[in-house]
Amino acid sequence: MIGYLKGTIHKKSPEQLILDVRDVGYLLEISNQTYDELPSEDEEVELLVYHHVTDNDQRLFGFASQNEKDLFELLITVKGVGPKLGLTILSGLPAEEITGAIVQEDKSALSQIKGIGKKTAQRMILELKDKISEMVDATYSSTSSTSNVASNVKEEAVSALQSLGFKKRDAEESIELAAKGEDIDGDVQKLVKKALSKMDK
């Protein structure tokens, strides 16, 4: 399986590019997000790759960031969302806004993406909300034990919510509300989960 490719851009468009890797041209399908991050043709670039293999076909999907690739791999686990629709979703909104809409159960934001109806948006929320929260937990587990642990934990928790697409002010307010009267005890995961649960109500 191919994990990444580094080479020169031979030709590019918003949907795909041909990457010249030692005189071999690899066709990679991409989202608008990745396209916007690409340098000019004939310049070198390194892209993360998702290698999709079926009985009848092999396709390569390229990503400029790990965040986008991770989200793509989550999206295609949703029933009815294949790689092509996964790229369409990523082209419709920035990755942070997609994760934010899923966690906040914003069906209207998701259904504005081309090819996504309300039923698919609802499936995305039901099947991915917990998985995305777990990803944030893993990223922002706390290891600090300083005297300023409460402050540090709040900052990390705010950053975690921002990574999900929340605005900084909303994230700060939610974390303050979740932390009120609670023994944080250096647990970022616990604080983020509580903040998210309060947003659901």
C-alpha cells in the first residue's frame, strides 16, 4: 500500500493531479482543500495517500494534511459514503467546519454540501460524532502536573474544541461552563466531553 508520494506536479486540476515520481506519473484524486494548498506545476510536493483497492479497480487519493486524510477515512466508513462522495464532502467545507458540524449536529450545514441530503447528513452525525470526539480525546490527553494545571487544561480543551471547528469565544465559554464547580484534576478529555454534552442540550 502507498502511504505518501513525493514528486513533481506534472498537471493539476481541482479534481485531480498527475504527480511525476521518478518518471512515473501517478494520478491522484484530490479535494478543493488540497488543490488550494498545491504549489505550481513543475514544482515538488509531498502528499499523503489513501490507496483504495477493490476487485476491479485501484485508485489513489491525495491529501495535503493528515487532518484531511483522517477525516476522509472516517467519512468513507459511513453507510452510503464512498471515496468519491468523501472527496466531494471535503471540497464542500473545510475539514474543521465538517467536524464541527458533525459534533454540533448541524444537519443544515452538512446538507448544503453538494450530494449530501438530510438523510446522509443525519447518518454522518450518528455514525461519526463519537468517533470524532474520541479522536480529540486522543490528541489532547493531558500530561501536565504543574501548579497551573487547571489553566493549562482549559487552554488545551479550548484548542480541542477549536480543532473541531468551534469559534474560540464559543469554545472558551463552553469550557468555562463545563469547568464551573468541577474538580478538573488535569483531565482534558473529561472537560472536553462535558463541554460537548452541554452543547447538545
